[in-house]
Amino acid sequence: MPAADSEDPVQAAETVRQLQALATDAGRAALARAAELLAARTDAVTALTRLRGEVGVELAGPAWGTARQRERARPVFGADTDRLLFTGDTLEQAGRPVLADRRAARLLATGAASVADLGCAAGTDTVALARAGARVVAVDRDPVARELTRLNTAALGLTGVEVRDADVVDLVAAAEGGRVAGCEAAVLDPARRAGGRRLLDPDRWSPPWSTVRALLDAVPRCVVKVAPGLDHDRVPAGVEAEWVSVGGSIVEALLWGRAPSATWRRATVVGRDGAVQELTADTDPGGAAAGPVRSWLHEPDPAVIRSGLVALVAEQLDATLVDPTIAYLTGDAPAVSPWVTSYPVTDVVPFNLKKLKALLRSRDVGRVTVKKRGSPIEPETLARQLRGPGAGTAVVVVTRVAGAPTVLLCGGVPALGR
């Protein structure tokens, strides 16, 4: 199915038409047949030819495209996948349902019974809120987003959802009495991309930062999704900022309104088994002390780094920074901790490509994983340059130690604490 473009009304209208066609009995049958062909590893040309003959030209392309998107979505959306519709854009932007459920539970714990989903996209947050028992007003200017939310909530049998075409900026500006769009709480997810590029300046988000601030001030029961790299200085007083990572990667950053806010900063790590660990601080813990490299290197989870809570982890592990400006910790033992991954350090040497290659050859190391922090090197390029005939593996960490460019050579198998 073609990706929707909200700036192209003709394309958007055609995408809405295709979505509506796929939601019919004939459309569902076409999707089921496309899924069978995909499961049989049928190539695209053959599959589309068969679909055109079996379900018609109008449904063949959209069914095949949606079946492929569902396969991409399945690891994240699980059992719901075969009832949901996506476009390329909305699947790319869709949040993880397990995290949407977590947000919904925390927001509704404030006592709110109705929530405005401001910028509903494919309806991931709307679904989570409705399943949690809230009445939801889903708002978006994009007709494709609105249709996806209508169809997806209906397919899941959810009630109490109203979908509106409205401008989020106007709705927030009109908020009063702690309510927006007639609701007691709100979820806001500003668009942070345009033309395929990330918008680093929050003032260029849609809606812009001024609307984010206005919502946080006007509606105490709210949560706003923001870019993980948001400058901490932008976080208003009394608003909790949270960074969430899954599998070692940041997946979302959140600003919690003053009603659900419970601390100053929060780092949340979702482990391989789905277990959730949270690290919090009521005030800025400051920086950790620096010291010489010891026998173990601890790499903090990015949620810990982005939340500014490395000092708390350092204290827990009796660890120090390898450099005052670098978020690598070092200690005397591997850490049993959800907040770091530990690597045994075998060598600490100045950065020199020729000498590093010789060191790896002497250790029979042929393949390396390169990590870097505080260095301009490209990890993939350096890994290729260091590849050799040896049978062993290692982790090469390029960083600064006491201000000097340094390589830490580590054992190839990390000690995992999460």
C-alpha cells in the first residue's frame, strides 16, 4: 500500500479508499490470501499476478503491501497484527503497544476517565487507552491517520473512541480547567520528522515546542513524547522526564505532566524477558568521579546516560568514569546490574592503527566489535580495517582516558547484568 502523504490530498484520499476496501469482507479475504502467498515465500511478481486474478486488480496491490507490512509489524504487535492495518509511514512511526499500555496505565492512575490522543497516527495509544477503560478522543489532521484509527479500533472491538479532525495547536490553546478537547488527560506525540529528516529543533516540531509547553502548563494529567536528545534545560520545573530503552536502544523519551510526575528524572530499561527496571532521582545527582581504567569496563544503558543518572550507577557499582567527559565506567568486577553491560579489559593502549592491528594479531583476534565514545572514528570502517585471519574475537573500545585518545581491548563476550 502506498505511504500516505498528508500534504497530498489526492494521494491521501486514495489511501483512505484502499484502507476502507481492505476492511470489507472481500478485503479481509484478499489479505488472508496475500498472507498465504507471503508465507509460501512467493516472489512479488508472481504473488501480485495471482492476486490480481483471484481478488481483482483493485485489492491485489493494497493486500500484498499490507501483508508485507504486517510481517514487519508482527514481532511488535503480536496477536493483534492480523487485525490491524498500516501504511508504510504509520508503521514506521508506530510505537510499541507494550509501552503504550504502560503509558496508559500510568496516566489513568491519576484518576482520569477520558483522554485526548493528540496526534493519533495509526491509533496505538488510542487502542491502549481504550483497552485500559478510558473514553478516548483521537485527534489528527491527517485523514489517513484518522481512518486507520477508526478501522483499527473497530477491528479490535473497542468502543468509547471518537475520532476528530482538529488542529492540536488550537485545541491546546483552548484548554481550560485542566481539560483539553473535553478530556481530563492527554497524550501528545509531536511529529519530529519532515521530508524524511529528523527535526532536531523542538520549535520546528508539529505541533511546536510552544504547544508542548502550553499543554504541560494547562493539563496536569498528560504525557508528551519527545526526542531522546531533548536538551534537559527545556524540561519545565515539576515535570518528570523519562527515557526508555529496549534491547539496549532508546525507544522513547517522555515528559510527564505534573499530576503523574513522581520524580525528577527516570531511566527505564525493558529487558529481553520483558521485565521493567526503573532508576530514579529526585534531584540532579551530579557527575561521577573519574579514575584509572581497572579490570572491567561498564557500558551504561543509553537510558541511564540520556537521563543523566550515570553517577547513581557509579555509586551502586563502586565504579568511576574513565574520563570526566565520557560515559564509560570502570571497576574491579563484572556488574550484576540492569544498568550496564560489563566487558573484561585486557589492554589499555594509545590509539594507533598499526600498533592496534599488531596487538590483535598477537592475540589471534580476527574479528572485532568496535564501540566508540568521544572519538570521530566510524566503527564499521575501523572494524573492517582490523579484520584479520585470527580465530578469536574481541571488543575494541575507542574513547578518551584522562583526555587522551585511547583504545580499550576487551574480551569478546560481555558479562550481562540484564
